[in-house]
Amino acid sequence: MLENRTRHLIDRMTIFACGVLVCVVASTHAAQDKPAQGPIEPKADEILRRMSHSLASAKSLRFRAHDMVDQVMDNGQKVQFSRTLDVAARRPGAMRASVKGDTEEVEYAYADGKLTIVNERERCYTVADVPRTTDEMFDFLAERYGITAPLADLLFSDPYQAMTGRVRVGQYLGLHLVGQRKCHHLAFRQEGIDWQIWIEDSDRAVPCKVVITYKELPGQPQFVALLDEWNLTPDLPDTTFTVPVPAGYKRVDLQPVASPATQPVRP
């Protein structure tokens, strides 16, 4: 049994039950040209802004993420669980994600102010009324349900502000490879976490890899994601953002948290 303090945070980053959606939250909505809090090296700032502009300019987008997360056992040993996410989004307020991994098989659909979650392994589902824009939906889920996780900063209308609102320092580490892709390697520090991002050295400037280290948790577990199959101009009809609920699945409602999270774990 993996029972210790690490599990609570890791469970928030992965889906073990029907009523949990994995999405990141930005608590800052400042203008894009406002400088980030803390000293970020000019080169790192330039590259991160370029990536943000590339993603924010896309009216719709698709990508695939292969992520891995550490979990720390009672004896101190780290074990790792993985999953694959296929994500599609259309601005300002539609998203679809299919998740398959070691501990989960879940479908998400969000459009027209409705969020549907279908958990195949638990044979249950959730339908919730949420705000009609992606940014507001993410904030609503954090404030009401305490749901936060990595990566969805990339879907915000301003990824730069979502990712740097709590950054204390950032630096540019050079051009490094992610597989066969040459990428700009950036590293950032903020309270509680260190994080790195590798951004493709191309006109698209899409993210190729993300690593987050949770410094204040026992064993300093890491989240690692490899991102590929980017398409910044996909054709996404309305049917993309629907998911059928199989007959016989039990409905489970999201439960509000007694004390909403005020320090969302990001990026």
C-alpha cells in the first residue's frame, strides 16, 4: 500500500476516481506584457513568451502527452506511474482529453458550460455545470473543488502569465535535444517547486518536455511529461467535444472542498 503524505498530492495529479478532473489553475490574469514576478533571464523570458504567443494565437490545437509521476512508498522507495493524454482544445471554451495509464482510463469533454467525465475503470461518470470559457472553468474547478495539476497552463489564454505568476527566478540553459528535436531548455524556481521546460527551436515554439520537482514533499518526487504530435491548426468539429456515457454507469457528483486551495501547484 502506498500510504503517506505524498499520495494526497500525487492523487490530485492523477485520476483514481470518477469525480476528479486533472487540470491546472492560474490565479493570475494580468496583461501579457506585464513582467513576471522575480528575475527571469532575458533569453529565458523571450523564449517562454514566444511559446505562449504561439499557443495563445492558435484558435484550436491538439497534442499528445506521455507523463510519468513519482510516488514515494513508506520505506522511502520511489515508484513511478505513467499515462498518455490526447488533448484537443478550441478557444474560448471547448476541450476534450482522453487519458489512459497505469491507474486510469478516463474521458473528458468540456463545451457550452458543461463538463463531462467518464471513468471507464470505475464505470462511473460526472456531469457538472462550469463557466463557459476555459480560463474561468479552470479557476472555478480550483476554487470550488481544489482540483489542480500540471500541463493545463498550456491551454490558458495567456500561458506565460499562468506559468510565471509565482516564479522567483528563471534561467536559460541552452539548446538541448528531446529525442530528435532541438529545444531551448529553461529552468525556473518558485515556492515549493522547481520546474523545467524544453521548447522546440522552430517557428512553432511548442513545448516538448516538462519536469516538475516537488521540493517540499518527502523524497522530492517528480512529474515528467513528453509532449508531441502538436497541431496548431486542427479541424475540430463540435462532435470532438462530446463523450457518450455508457449504459449502466453510475453518476458521481464532484464534491466541493471545505477549504479551497490557495496555492495551486504549477506550472
